[in-house]
Amino acid sequence: MANNVAQRLIDRFLEMMAAERGASQNTLAAYRRDLEAYSQGVADLKGAGPDDIRRHLETLESLGLARSSAARKLSAIRQFHRFLHGDGLAKDNPATAIDSPRAARPLPKMISQEDVNALAEAARARVKVVQDKQLLKALRLQCLIELLYATGLRVSELVGLTVQAASAERDFILVKGKGGRERLVPVSATARDALRDYLLALRKSGVAGSRWLFPSSGAAGHLTRQHFALELKALGREAGLDAAKLSPHVLRHGFASHLLEGGADLRAVQQMLGHADISTTQIYTHVQAERLREVVETHHPLAKKS
């Protein structure tokens, strides 16, 4: 519980938040909890300095609080000190010298090579049992999956491919990525075969003639990201996979992670993914490190708990 002086200051701040900013009761209650906890370690809130706030954040970290939660609590402290300074109750605002806790970048959702194989097999099986318009859709989905896993394209880059970009060279696809930057991405023989079969069916269907590789009657003129994601989830269910954990982006992650597992150079993976900064690509090295840790903890005899 805050001392009487601190309690009065917190009450005045919360009254301002309610009257001037229309803060909800839940928000006010959360601010009260955060500020009362903060005031426990500060002798004089009016004379608090940056070190007082840093000590409080260190305490929160030692308690295992998530960085996102610490950032929310710091927001309350910042607003509180801004109020004290703005109302002339404190000479300085110590919170201006404090940086927000940087949120840890979440590791990407991954897919195993076995699950990718199951997905590809389900796509091939569907091609064998359908006909006419359904055959074209099945070949399109097979082509999408093979190309995505073979190239690691962003889903927007994939559905927005033109026929010319995909067929100008046999072993590469010309991709226009973020910021209009172009890059050549190598294509595996399996993906190239799927592309060839799809383009042949597209020409036979009479749909050919559009500049888009995956034409659609929608406003964009090509297949949408959302429609592809729905088709992918449906195929995942056919393959016995958890559709909730499946998306085009997960296949892109799988492409990068599986390449690195196989010994690919990080710079080469960066170039294929179209990352402007290699630090973005390095997230996949963290995935590999986490997997290695799990393997050691699971299988190493000295790591096993008695």
C-alpha cells in the first residue's frame, strides 16, 4: 500500500485520467495497481529520479514479467510523472530518460519437412482424382505450394507473379519485392515441373491471356492471399495436419529454416527471401539454436533429470 502522500498523488492523477481522458474503470484500476507497486520503492514520488524507475523495471524483470507487460507498466509511470511535472507538483520528469523495454522478436512458426512432404503429397493426390475446372484448381494449388516452398517468396509476391516473370528463365523467377527491389530466385526441378503442368492446363482451359500467373476474376486480377490461405488450410486438413498452424507464411519460414539446416549460407538465404537487413534473416539461426537446445535437453544423458 502506498503511503498517504503517494496515495493522494496517485488519486489526483487517476481523477485527471477519468475526467480529462475518459479512462475506463478497468484502465484506472490497472493504473492504480501499477503506480502503487511502483511507489513502494520510491521514498518521494515528487523527487523521483531515473534510477528509481530503472530499479523498479529491474525488479519487474527479476520477477519474470514479460517485456510487453513491463512496457505497459512503464507507460503508466510515464503518464504519472508527466502529470506531476505538468501540474507543477514536481520539478522534473524522470521518465523522459527511460527507454521502453524492447520486446523480444517472436520466433517464427515452423513446419517440419515431413509435414511439407505430406502437404505436397496431398496436392498431388488431389490432381489425380479431379477433372475439368477442378483439375485446373488442383494444379494451381500444387504449383503454388511447390513454388512457395522452393523459393520462399512472400505470399503477396507469389500470388502477384506474372506469367512472364515465372517463365522468362528456366531455372529462376524474377521477383519484384518490397520497395520495388527485384531479385532472381532459383527454382527447383520439382517446382518447375509443377509450374509447367499448371501453365499447360491454364492454356487448355482458355483462361490464359491474363498477364497474371494465377489469374482471377476479382478486383486485383489475380488470386488473393486470403483465398490461397483458405485453400492451403483445406489441403492441410486432407493431409492430416493442424490447419490452425498452417499458412503461406509458415511455408516461407520452412523454406528458410530447412535451407539453413542443410548448411546453406545465411547471406544466400537473405538474398532469396528478399530481406533488406540480414538481422531479419538471423531470426532463423535462433530457431536452429532453440531446436539444438531441445535436442540436447531431450537426448543428452547428463541433461536428463533424475
